Amino acid sequence: MAKNNGKMVEAITSMEEDFAKWYTDIVKKAELIEYTSVKGCMVIRPYGYAIWENIQKILDGMFKATGHENVCMPMFIPESLLQKEKDHVEGFAPEVAWVTYGGNEKLEERLCVRPTSETLFCEHYANIIHSYRDLPKLYNQWVSVVRWEKTTRPFLRSREFLWQEGHTIHATAEEAIEETERMLNTYAEFCEKSLAMPVIKGRKTDSDKFAGAESTYAIEALMHDGKALQAGTSHYFGDGFAKAFGIQYTNKENKLQYPHQTSWGVTTRLIGAIIMTHGDDNGLVLPPAVAPIQAVIVPVAQHKEGVLEKAGELYEKLKSAGIRVKLDDSENSAGWKYAEYEMKGVPVRIEIGPKDIENNRCVLATRYNGEKTTVSLENMLETFKDKVVSLLEDEIPQGMFDKALENMKKRTYACKTMDEIVKVLAENGDGFVKAMWCGDEECEDKVKEATGVGSRCVPFEQEEISDTCVCCGKPAKKMVLWAKAY
Amino acid sequence: MAKNNGKMVEAITSMEEDFAKWYTDIVKKAELIEYTSVKGCMVIRPYGYAIWENIQKILDGMFKATGHENVCMPMFIPESLLQKEKDHVEGFAPEVAWVTYGGNEKLEERLCVRPTSETLFCEHYANIIHSYRDLPKLYNQWVSVVRWEKTTRPFLRSREFLWQEGHTIHATAEEAIEETERMLNTYAEFCEKSLAMPVIKGRKTDSDKFAGAESTYAIEALMHDGKALQAGTSHYFGDGFAKAFGIQYTNKENKLQYPHQTSWGVTTRLIGAIIMTHGDDNGLVLPPAVAPIQAVIVPVAQHKEGVLEKAGELYEKLKSAGIRVKLDDSENSAGWKYAEYEMKGVPVRIEIGPKDIENNRCVLATRYNGEKTTVSLENMLETFKDKVVSLLEDEIPQGMFDKALENMKKRTYACKTMDEIVKVLAENGDGFVKAMWCGDEECEDKVKEATGVGSRCVPFEQEEISDTCVCCGKPAKKMVLWAKAY
């Protein structure tokens, strides 16, 4: 425990000892969230919210680059509107919050707080789409939604959470399916490049589809404890919603047609995924692309002549290169600062003290692997700046990704029988299981009952583990990815 | 009515004929909003939302430059939490939406959808503030809030609206008051520079303060129809909330103290203010800083050889200069396009046709004053680009501001008696009235009853219109700004 100036960097529970407590310790002690008296809802604190802002900025840029526009729908949905699409209301009605009074007056019709906004987008599309010239509409919104969960955990499952929901509408099924795939690929690219988090792309089985969807695609990531986390989903709706909401357009031949729709979303859950993919027993480990502070400069023996001045030069050099850099010249000890910024997951720490200055160099410590390198301060600090940029843009994200991918590979097991699944997981701990499936929902349920792992998705990249279903022994149709999940 | 390709740019009601209808026509026909089946709530469409995104980006930068951090609080407030500060609950309880059910279960305690978040911030501050080292906290959030209004109008008054709410907490009253003033000045600067909208800064009278505030500052703008619009507010709370919520800190002498708080906000109402300050009978007129499209290139006789090619060059030149530029090469006629982008308020239209190309020039038309100028395309398009930049950054915002200021001055009347107020308004139409006040709430009410104008604020820049109260004739204490208001 580094202690200083009345404050202390508190230790966190180790992962091995209690993974759930380790997680909660990090979200609290890295000051990502704070609990509130509103059960199941949280305050996202500045450091946590800054991560979300960085996620938003990158994703929003990717959405706009592919022609999407942001809009904002109301947060309320009248009960009659929610009920228009049968599967959709069945899926969501049991878990929505109902507004029944406005001021002192009871409402004539109760309103739910949006759990998702398909119904509102459909109502809007019915109003504004008339001709093929009005298609496609490629809309997205950044809002919060509410689902009345029984058990909640910060970022992973909360009654209110932040997300983006894309809702698009197209003239043809082909275009809509292409969009569904494009956005899943966008999510996968974002997770792998910006979050350094490998994901498996695939299609959900029918039992796990979004309420009202024809097909749901998902990306699945593997957490440190061997559990899967669904990091993003993309749904193809066919023309089911269009029919339920009476959305029609006249095509070039002047015939009335039903358009085809999609929706897709990622949530603040991604912050939970970052924690559980990269974190360690010293705290958070943040991918540089979304880290609120990308590099922190810690002066050593800062009272000595020239130290703060040199630290200031390094700060200006990195700042002018567009790096999110912090110079901590507070009176806390260097040791306290090391522990604090390790807890907060800052990707690069720069140490500069009298001896470094004497030798015209400084030390760079990278958070994810704990390595230290010495870099020269010659050449107008260009060498130093180039090294930090290279760390943040290439070496660290690549290193973090490789480390996470290695963990995923190590914990991915190909199994031919249910007995093998049970045995492998008991011996090695939780992880991804690849096993064949006949396509029968009953077998899917039985695998979960017997082994504890449920189907996560049917990966796009198929392998042939065996010829027969892991459960019933009949001919297999698909390889499924199975796991325990968040 | 320019008509083309099956689409038509519809005319809007003229301002003179029916100002309210003119306003509604613009918000609908410029595709800023669309109505929904959720009474009093609206869809903010891409073009409207893009204006809000630009407002957000500029303001968020100003907030961060003054040390503020973004956070996110829950959208729900338990009834018991709302009730902690007496004046606050009295002000807001009659107009909140109440959630009473979560799924099928009745909640033990009902939750209101936040109408504003002082209570949530206070609860959070009580959790995280202990020592003088924890102060100040300079927080802000960008969210939507709900107030159950009876009559609603797009942007101006809706049951749900988007806003930012800043909430800060300080060791001393002086610091908090300084913050309250700083943020009011920030708002005024934003309105005047980025929205080209002159505002009057002042303090609300006690009858018009925010529920729970010690003092409320506001900026007031004057709309085209002579009505005032409150464009932003900043509140100083003293230590009232801290006492109600038990927020205390130990100072350097280790004594327990109550901190002092502020809050401040602006809303999507600003979009309504832009419409009614700058708009005209041809539609929207947008200030360049927040216009989704800053310049539109309209090729004339685009089927002629070289026209689209040259238009493309102009597009690339402006785009690489960071201008939000659109090239409309659709098959609609040039006339249709002129009308369309006038309706949408695009600040600069660039016309380029065969004759222009022959003479190596193009025509720039500025939306707010309808003026056309010819600019040379020599010098690698540098002259052209410089002219467009100069229009967008200097000439247009300054011209729009001057025009709005002239209108405000023309419609500001200094009056010494209530009879004079009635007479001046009858003769000249609505506007700002400057008149003296004794400080008595009864007189304030009487002025409103007798003349129709209510007190908007006590301007920071005081003038002495006379010695005596415009109502009772007793010695005057302050000059008040009076007006009818949105």
C-alpha cells in the first residue's frame, strides 16, 4: 500500500482469490462508478465516463463514415405502441419500468421507459417513408435504456445503462442483411483494434435471438475467468416490423412494398469487458485508444533542481502531439503515484528524475506487461515523442491483443462429447467450448443442463470437430461456441 | 414553389401572417423534428440533431477548458430523495412523471424521472466528499429530463427535452458565486459568438428563482415577434442543499464545514431561439458555427461538360479546409435546390455553371442577407477558399449578430409609467421594456397584470430610467427588463 499525504492507494482483492470481488474493487477504487440509492442504477464517475466518451467518439466516427446519422427518439413508449409487434412485446414487457402518473394525474395510457426503441423508430418510419426515394434510412441514437433486472452488477447488468442503438430500413432484404453484417464487422473491428479485445463473430441460435428478429448476430469475448461476454449484437428483422407497423413504400414500378429493417447496439457493458479482459491484480489496464489518460509523467525527487522543468518539457512535447498526457506534480510520493496510475490503468508511465536528466534520458513503463525501457531525450525530444506514440498506437494495443488472444486460445477446448466437456472444464477451468450440434433446441438445452455451458453463437468461421451432435449423436449441422456467460 | 422530380419545396406561412404557424412550419419542413404518439415528446430528426451535436461540441469544449468533467447520474430519483430539500420538491413534484411499476411488480417506493438532478448530485457528493482536498468538484452531464407540461411546442416546451446540467460544489460561498457568474458568462459568450444571438445578462427576481436556489442568473434573448426567450440559467445554492443532504467536509483546520453549490443549464430550446432570432419567410437561417451544412455547392446546367468536375474541385478544396460542405449533384433543378437549402438555412450557397467556368469564377450567395458576390477561382482556388472561410468565420456571424442586435435595440423601450408601457407596446408591438422597480413583489405582479409584460431579469448593466417605481411611484431600487416570454 503506497501511502501519502493522508491518502492511500488501497489494495484490491486478487483475481485468484475472488474474481467477482476483484471486479467490484476495481470499478470502485479506480473511481469508475459509485452506487446510488436507486437500486440497480449507478453514477458513472468522471474517469469511467471519460472511457465511455472515447468509445463513443471512435464508434460515432465509424458509424458516420458508413453513412449513418444520429437522431433522438422520446424515452417513453405508449403501451399500445409496444404491443404492436407480438414477439417484441413478449420479450420486453416483463422487464420494463412503467410510468403511470404525470404530476398528480393518472395517465390514460401507461408509458414504459424505453428498453429499446424499435417501436418508436417504426412509428417514425411509417410517418416519413413513402417512396423508394426515401430509402434507406441509416439512423442511430446514443441514449440510455431501462430494463428492470433482478440482480445487477456495475456495467455488466444494470437497470439503466447507456448504449447506442442503430436502426436502419432498406428497400430490399439483401441490403438489410448486408447492413446487419456490416455493423457486426464494425463492432468486431472496434473491439479488436480500439479495445485490443479478440472476439468471435457468429449467429445466435433461435432460442437466443432478439425479440422480434429473424436473425441475431453477436460478437463474443472471453473474460479472464473463462466466462463469455456478449460484446455487441446486430439484428436482421426482415419485414416483420414493417408489416406490424404498416410501413410501406412505392417502388420504381409504383408498387407498394414492405421495407426491411435492422438494429444493432453496444453498451457501457464494453467497459466491463475491458476490465475483465485486460485487468490484473494491480487494477485496471486500459487500451490506449480509450484511456482518459494515455501517458502520465511522474517526476522523481521533484524538489531537485530542474526536475519539474524537464517534466514540463516532456508534457508539452506529448500534448502538442495530441496525446492525452498528465503531469502529476502533486506532493504525493513517486511510489504513491505509481500505484495510483497502475490502479487506473494508464497505459504508459514516464519516470523522470535527476539521474535521468544527467544522462539525458527517461524511463517508460508500460502498464500491461510491466516492462520498463529507457529512451533518449536527444534530438529535440523527437525520439522520445516518437517512442511514446509508437507505444500507444502500435506496440501496446498489439501486445494487449496478443496477450488476450493467447488467453482465449489457451482456454478454448474442442470437445466431442458432453462427458469430455465436463472433464475438460473441471481440469482447466471455464472457457470457450467448441462442439458440434444437430440444430435441435432440445439438445441445446440438455448441453447446458449437463455441462453448465450454454450456446453463445454459431461462429461464422466453422470447424468440423466431429460428424455428430455432442448431445444426441445424430449428424451434426453446425459447430457451436459454448460457454458460461455474463 | 420550386418543383422537381416529384418532390416540392413547400412554402411556409409568412411570419407576419401567423408567427406561431411560421415557427411550426419551419421545424417540420426543415426536417428538424417530427411528432410522435407520445404526447408532448418529439423525434429530433438528423438535421435537427446535427445542430444539437454542434452546440454540444462547442459548449462541451468550453466546459472542459474551464476544468469541468462529465459524469452520468441515474435517470430516476426515489420520492424520498426528491423530498429532502423543501423548496426544491415543492417546485418540481407537481410536474414530474412517476414510475410505479417495474415489470409486473409494484415498486415499494415510486421513482420520478429526473426533472433536474440536484438531489442525485447531492447524494453523490455526500458519498465522495470528506475533506477540503476533495473540493471543488466541477461536474456536468448531457442527458434528457422530463417535466409534465400541459401545453407543449417543439424545442420551446416539451415533456422531454435534451440539456446539459452542470453541478458544482465548492469550499466557499465566494468560489461558488464566482462559478455561477463564470458559467452565465460562458453561456452569453456562446450565444453571442457561436449563435450570433445577442443576450441580456441579469439576475432573476425572487419570485422567478429556481426551486431551492439562493439566486438565479439568466440570459434573455429577444425573438423576432418581440417575445423574450430565456436561453440559459445559472443558479447559486449557498449551503442549503448541503445542509439538507448532510454534505460536509473537514477544512485545513480540521473543522467540519458545509460546502456551497451551483447548477447551470442550457437546453434544446436554443434551437428554438436560433429559429426565432434569425429565421425568415424562406425558412431557417443558421449561424455557421452550428450549421450541419455550412456551404452547399449547386452546379448550374450540370449536364454541360466540365460543370460537375469543377464543382467537385470546389468541394474538395472546402472539405480539406475543414468546412462542412455538401455538393448537391442530384437531378433536381438548380431552382429547387436553391429553395431547399434556403429552407434549411445553409449559410453559404456556391453556384457554379458553364459561364462561371468560362470566366474562372463562381457566385457565393449568403443566406442571412440574400447577397451574392462573385469570387475568382484563380490561385489554385486559394482566393475562393479564403473567401468562404472569411464568410463563415467572420462576415456572416458578425452580420447576423448585428442584424439581431439592431432588431433588439429597435424593440427595446424605456418606460417611466405603466400607461407608457401599454401605449408603447400597442404602438410598436412586443419587445423588451426597461423600467424601474421598487423591489416589491406586489408591484411586479401588478405590472404583469396591467401591461402583460413580466419581469425577465434585473440586468447586470443597470440604467436609471427614472427615480421611481414604474408601478407604485415609491423610490426605485433596480431597473428591470420586462417582456412577454416563451
